[in-house]
Amino acid sequence: MIPLMPLVGGLITFLIGPKVLRSQAHLPCILAGVASFAISIVALLEVSKAAFAANPELSNPASVSITYFEWFRSGDPNLVGDHLRKVGSLKAEFSLRLDPLSSAMAVMVTFLGTLIAVFATGYMRDHHSKVEAGYSRFFACVSLFIGSMLMLVLADNVLVLYAGWEGVGLCSYLLIGFWFEKTSASLAARKAFLVTRLGDIALFIGLALLWISSGYRLDFDGLLNLKNYDSSVGLACFLLFIGACGKSAQFPLHVWLPDAMEGPTPVSALIHAATMVTAGVYLLARFMPLFATVPDVQMVVVGIGTFTSLLAALIALTQTDLKRILAYSTVSQLGYMFMALGSGIKMESALPMLAISAAMFHLLTHAFFKGLLFLSAGSVMHAMHHVIDLRRIGGLRKVLPVTHLAFLFGALALAGIPPFAGFWSKDEILSVVHEASKSSNYPEYYIFMWAVGIYVAFLTSFYTFRAYLLAFWGDCKLPEEVHGAAHESPISMTLPLMIISIFAVGIGFALSNLTPFSIEGFLSKMPGYVVQVEHHHDWLTVGFATGAGVVGLFLAIAFYGKGGTLSEQTPLKANFAIELSKNKFFFDEIYNKVIVTPLNVTFVIAKVFDQYILDGIVDLIAHFPKMIAQLFRPIQNGLVQFYALAMVLAVTVFLIALARSM
Amino acid sequence: MNNESWIYLTNLSLLFGLTNLSLLLGWLSIYVALPKRGSIGSSNFLCYGFGFISLLIAGAQVFREYSFNPELVLFCIFSFFSIVGATLLVVSKNPARGALAFALTISSTGGIFLLLAAPFVMAANIIVYAGAIVVTFLFLLMLVKQHHADLADTECREPFLASLAGFALMATIVSILTAAFPSNSLTVNRGEVERVLSETKVALDISNLSELKVKVINGDSYVVSRLKNAFGGSGYWVERIEVEVQKNGTVLLNKSENIDEIKSALNLMLDIGTEYLKNKALLRPEGPVASNAGADPSLPLAKIRKDKTGRPAMPADNTSFLGKLLFSDQLLAVELVGLLLLVATIGAIVIVRKLPTKVSL
Amino acid sequence: MMVLDLKAYLVLGAVLFALGMIAFISRRNMITMFLGAELMLQGVAINFLAFSRFRGNLQGQSFVLFILSVAACEAAIAMALIVILYRAKRSLDVSKWQDLREEDLEPNEDLEIMAIDDNQIQPMPILPVAGRRPVKEGDASHV
């Protein structure tokens, strides 16, 4: 029911949007979003009521699985055991699942989706309230996206999950390339699609492996409670992780996300900050019982997560495009989440639960504050006529007061300054990593990761405030496109900003410290996890992380407090490092050299092989009948009498044969 | 193999050999006479010589095989002229002469038609072919105004292969016919088979052994040899009689004193004969046959009214019957043919008309 | 010895049929070819009539009558076709029409007519147009 509404809304918008609704094409989308949100809230309340009331000893206390219809079926599902394996029976049901994890995600998706759709109604108009071309297309895609995302998070078996996964990928492609007239936008869309496709293939193979090793089960209950873990589980987990990397823009598949900023800013906020990119995190959280059994893969996960967060933070230091800074920041924060997830080792300990709750906590807070930051950036873009180059704007706090405040809250949250949201969740993550170092076989590894995480916290704070200060402080600089007539965005844009601001400020504290809303307590009702009873803050981590954040903040103020131009002030002397960072560590170039060029060479070789060797063989085979035909072709000389002669001879032979046989 | 078959075989081989010789000579004659590049006048003699020898051999065979009577003489004369006319048509370099030779053939075949008791068809044939078609083509030759002999007339396409193909076909047909009519084919018929079978059936009712022997065996297994002759003297059915009945049966019928044994052998013979009739019945036309057409083709030949030569009666005044047949039973076909003629006339006019616009062909 | 039977007539029909076929296959003049085809029809007609005679049944005769009518139609159409084919190539040679051969096959060219000694070829009789005085050689005043 929850994903159905946006899907239907999207369908309606697709069908009648361009003709009937025109400038009101956002209505089905927003109405469906609101309705889904309401149902999600109800579902969340139901789940939490069940969760807190349920007896933890029950096998399935707070998880409801609803089967809507049988999708398709092959083989005989009544056959079991070895016979089943031989027959390869497959029974796919369209079933959804409500448990703490999915209901929390659903509420977040519908809430942010609706608010961002409202924001987009203002953003997708020019300054005379005239809608852009493709207005209804935009809302149809957004609607479809929300529906697919809900299907992804609510799925109860991997097929539905995969369908949702591909659905969000498709919507992402459509929305990045929304302004397909722009070459860069269509290229970025293609890049995003192809890069995520690499991950999708890995995901599919991983799911197939799991399907086989679980005895041909598709539902999560069957998949996650494997009776005997064989060697393929590690490989399957690794493949799932690659899939998650593709979707969540982790190294080495992170290159598409910054380019995806070519899409409209609400899309960046919704898809590439809050929801779709977190699908990978959600996937790993969902499959945590499997990942926890393979610590080697988990080390890869935490390593990749840490490395990505560090790398992206370093790149973000020198970028001048506001949206790109935010994009790299997103990559970095997603790295944090993977760092947390990678710490979920040893199923019998409390670590997996802690990892999930930390990752999900950060996911939720990040969704809010990053959405807020993106929407603020969108507001800036809207006011500045799509100019967000930090070298050309500055001192906007007087021009855009509401946006300024919203951005400030978002930045504080991102930087992890207490008591804003990011502080709580980031501390959770670092604490989990610290905890993991105590129970891992390689404590030094996790300690190192922890240290890098704290360093990244410092970097985060620094680049965030660099962007903030450059954009909103200093002398008032307006690009010439604005013609000096910058003004605050319309109410449809500022209202969602204000609402999300409140959440960005308060959600961290609320979910972390207020018992009724505690994310940890809520998620701990998931079945099959060991729960750590008493909650304690890792004060060492908190101290370090907060200190790093604050240091970064003040350093940024020291460097950029005057809001000066970038070209004059270089924060570091190492020019090489700056160049490296500015050019995103040359990842695109390296990929071009390492992957694309050898592929091109291979193509050429393959082409030659195909044209001269394969075609040669085929032609040779074709030559035999041709030669035989050449023998008989002179018969067809066009002379009627020759044909008649041949016919008579044949008839004579036939008659002779007939006479002999009589 | 009995004596009878040996005689038959030598007879056949002699016939076959002469027939083949005749055909070979005919082929040579046609091949030599066909207009070819560089063909010289002296080859005409060769051609005529071969042709006459060939026809002489064929005629000698005909006279040898059939009893001499006016019909045979007339048949030979008409056949001779029709074949000569056809040969002239084949070999003539001048299409006008060919057309006249064709008229000769038509006239001669008219005589043959008369011999076959078809006077109306003869008349129609001569009117349509000799009167209309040949004359029309002579006019056509005039219209196209060929002033000199064309390469088309002086050279043949594949003369050797073409004449070989034609004579191979001819030889095949003749040999098939020779095999199909080994002796007087009119005596090999259903009627005789049916007669023998009905006699056998009657004989089966006799209970006295000596009386039965007199009736069916008559000292020389009478019934069996009659049936074998009725089957044509050789072939599958005769073999079956020899294998299934005579192997035990001849002995049995001649020597056996056991009436039951004789009767079982007769029953076996009866079965084979019935099967023969059933198989031959398949060759009969199925469905209703025109009622005015004369003898019903599904009737056994034995039941058909015969003339005094032993052949089925076909009165020379059958034209009135033919008219009755055409305008009663086959009225629709006649009307359709009339329509076809009309369409053909219009079509010919349309085809030959000069089109207003230049059409390249 | 017996009276003339079916076989004799069938053999005669076969001979006429085969001769007509040879004419159709080997002769290149379209008119001769057509007459050959008619000769084949004569052979078939003799067959039909013989069967008719020796079954005492008239259906063979009626069949021959239909053959005659169809042959007449065929003659009309064939004549028209021959006329237009002659108009196109100014020749009655059927070998001039061999366009339906394999596309890259060389046409079956006959040697030039000049290779043949003209003296050996007898000139055709020219039928003058009826109702008009024949034009004499070198006399153009009458035209």
C-alpha cells in the first residue's frame, strides 16, 4: 500500500500530466507522498508498539510480512530437499515486510520525499512562477522514484528488493539527465547508470549465489538464517558489498555521484543525498547477519568505507562548486556509514546490532541534514540563477536570511558540533569502530580506522565551514546573471527548509537520548541480534571527534573568516596536494587510462578477430555450397527449350523407373 | 518355368529387339535430318533411308502381330502418313512447309480417328487444325515477313540430346505398352476371372469326389490354368497362384483323393481371385459417370456389348450420342469452354493491339 | 493373330507425341515450336480416342473435343504473343529471349548468321499483301 500510492501517482502524472494538469502536475505526487507518509507513520507506530510490547524471546517479535500475490512460479514448490535442488523450483511472491529497519526507512523516505517534492514545486519554476518544460515529467519520475525506493526498503524477498533497486537506478538516470539538452547532463546520467550497473551486476550474482546456497529461498527469513554456511557466502557477501558500493558511491565506484549533480537540486537532495545512495547501506544492514559471519569481508567493508570517507573529504577541501562539495561530503558520510557497518563482526556479540543502529542512525540524521544542505544550496542556486561557484558568490546572509540559517544548521550538523544531529550519530559510528577494535582479531586495523575517522571528522568540519563562510560571509558578491535583484526563495521552498532544519537540529538528540525515540532501542527489536543492555557513551571518542570538529571549525574561520577569494588564500603550502585534490585525485583520468584504453585496444583486437578470422571461417563454410551451386548455375541459362529438354529427360527417367518397378 | 513361358519370352525378346531397332533407326533418321550447322544435302538420303527402313520394320511387326484385314491396311496407311508428316514438321527448315506437313499429319490422324469410330471428332479436328490453325499460322508467317531463312530455322537447339530424349521417351512408352499388352489384352480381363471364380464356387458345392474332379480339374488342373491365363499369364498374381495353390495344390488337385483338401485349395484360389478383383477395382473410375456416354466404365469388360470382332461395340453413328452427352451431362463444361474461347479472343486482341504509349519489351 | 487392338493406337499416339516433343525442344522457330506442341496434342487425342473406342464409352471423345477448343484458344493467344515478340526483336527465334537466366551468366550467343553461306539459304517465299499489285524490284512509283 505504501509504495503503491507514489507509483500510482507517478502513473497518473505520466498519463495525464503533460496535457491536463500542466502546472499542477505536482499534485498527484505530493498527495501520494503525504498519504504514504501518513500510512508509514501509522505503520511505524504499530511496529514500535509491537516492538516494545513484544517478548524478546519470541522468534519474530516485531516483523510483519505480508504477501500480496504470487509473482511467478516455476517448478513444483511442494517438492523439497534434494529433489527441489534438482528441479530448481522457484516461487516468487510479491511480499512486503514491516520491521523496525524498514519502517524507519519508509518514514524517512516518504517524509523527505514529500517535503522535497514541495520544495521542487518552487524550484522548478522561474522567477515568474512559470513552470519549466518537463514539469510533469519531473514529478512523474520523482513519484516513481519514491515508489521504487519504498519497494526497495519494504521488500521481503530479494526479487522485490532487486526490482526496487533497479527502479531507483532508472529514476536516478532519468532525473540526472532531466535537462537532457545539456550534453554534460546526459553524459553524467549515462555515467551514473553505467557505473551503478557494474555494482548491480555484482549484486545480482551475489543474490543468485545466496539463492543457491540457501536452498533456493528468496525471502529474507530463509536467506538470512542459513543453516550451514559454505564458502560461497563470503563471496556472495563480497559481491553484495560491491553492489552496495555502486549504489552508495563508494570507492572505486564513487565517480558517478559528483557528476550526478547535473540533475535538478531537489533530485540531488532526494536521490543523491538522502535516499537512493543509502540503499547500499540499507542493503548491508539488512544482510548484516550474513556479513557478521565473514569478518574478512567486513574488514574490506570498513577499509573501503574509511578510505572513501577520507578521499572524498580531501577532494571536498578544494572544490569550488557548492553542490560538488556537498556531493563529496555525501560520499564521505556514506563512507562513515560503511565504516560502521564494517564493524559489525561476531554475530554472537552485540557489535552487529550496534553497527546497524549506528549506521542507520547516521543514515537518518545524514538524510535530514544533507537534504537540508542540498535544499539550501538549491535555494541559493534558485536565487543566483544557477550560479553556485564559490568564487563568484559570497556574503549572501543578508540576501537569503532563511536559507542562510538553514545552511548554517545543516553545516553544524554535518560538522558534528554538539548538540546538532551529526554529533550524535558520528560519535555512535566512531564508538562502534572503537568497540570493534576490542573484539576483532586485528585490533590495530580497527584502531587505525578509528583514527582516520577522527581525522575525517576534522576535515569534514573544515570543508563544510569553508563552503559556508565563502558563500554566506564576507563581502556581498552576486554573479552578473542576477542583475543585482537577488531575493529570498518563495514560501514553497523556505517552508520545507524550515521544517527540515528543525529535524536536523533535533533528530540526533531525540533519537539518541530520548528513550521513546531511541533508534538503538527501536532497531534492537529486530530478531536475531544480541542487544547490549546498558548504553554508554565512549567518552574518549566523543572527546576526540568533537575536538576535531571544533578545531576544524575554528581553522576554517581563521582561513576563510573574511570570506576572501579563494585564489589569494591557500590554506596549505603543498601545491601538489591541492592540485591532486582539485582534480579529484585524477580518478576519472586514471579510469580512462586503466580501463577505457585497454578496453579500446581489446575492441580493436576483437574487431579484427571477428572480421578476418571468424568471418573468414563463416565465409569458407558458405563457399562450399556456393561452389556446388556454381556447378549447376549454367543450367539456368534462360533458354526455354533447355528447360523443356531437362524436363523431358527427367520424365523419361521417371517412366523407366516406374516401368522397372512394375 | 514351364514351356509356355519360354515361348512367350523368346517371342517377347524378338519383338523387343525389332522394336528397338526400329526406334534406333528412327532416332538416327531424325537426328540426321534435324537442321544443323553445316548439314549437307547428301544427308537427306541417309535420313530418308533410315526413316523408311525404320517404318518398314515397324510395319512388318504390325503385320506380323495382327491379322490381316482392311482395318489394318487403313491403319498402316494413315499411321505412315501421319508419322511422315510429323517428321517433316520436325525437320523442315521452312516453317511454311512445316505448317503444311502438319496439315498432312492432321488429315492422316483424321483417318485414324475414323478408324476409332469418332467421325465428329475427326471433322472438328480437321476444321480446327487444318482449316483454322494452320491457315492462321500461314497468315502469321506472311505478317512477320521473314524475307530470308533465319538462324532460328537453320539451326537446332541441342539436336542430339533433344532427339535422344524424344526417342528415349518413345522407347519407354512402347516398352511399357509391350509389357502391359503381352498378348491379346482383351482376353485378360475381369470377366474371365469372374467366370472362373463363379464356376469354382459352384464346384465347391459338389460333394462327390469324382464329379468335382471332372468339374474343376478335368485331368489338367483346368480351373487353375484358366485363372492364370485370365491373370495375364505372368506377374504377381500368377506367382501367387503358383506359390500358394499349385505348390501343394497341383499335386493336391491331381493326385489327392481327399475332397476336403481339394476344397481347401479351391478356397485358397477363390480368395486370391477375389483379392485380384478387389485390387483391380481400384483402377475403375469412382463416382457417377455420365449416363449418355455409353458403356459404364465401371462395368466389367465382359459385360460390355461386343461387336463381331470381339471388341466393345462402338457404332459409327455415335455422333448423336456424343451430342447428347455434351449437351446434357457435360453442359456446364461446354459452356465454360465457350466462355474460354471468348476470353481467349479478347485476350489475343488485347495482347496484339498496339499500345498508345511505347512499351519496351 | 488378333484384330487391331488398343496397343497399336497407343504406340501411334506415343510416336506422334514424341515427335512433337522433339520439335518443341529442338526447333528454335516459335511457330514450329507451337506446331510441335499441337502435334503432341494430336498424340494425346489419339490416346483418348483409342481408350474411348476400346471401352465403348464416349467420354474420351468429348474430352478430345475440349482439347480441341483449348487448342484453338491457345493458338489465338500464341499467335498474338508471337506477333508482339516478333515486333520486339524482329525475329522468330526463341533463343533471343533468354533474359531469365542467372544474372551473371553470359547469354548463349549463337554464331553470327554471316558465318553461313548465303547461297545455301533459300530465300523465303514472300506472300504479297492481298488486293494490291505486287511491287516490282526497283519500281518505286507504284508505292
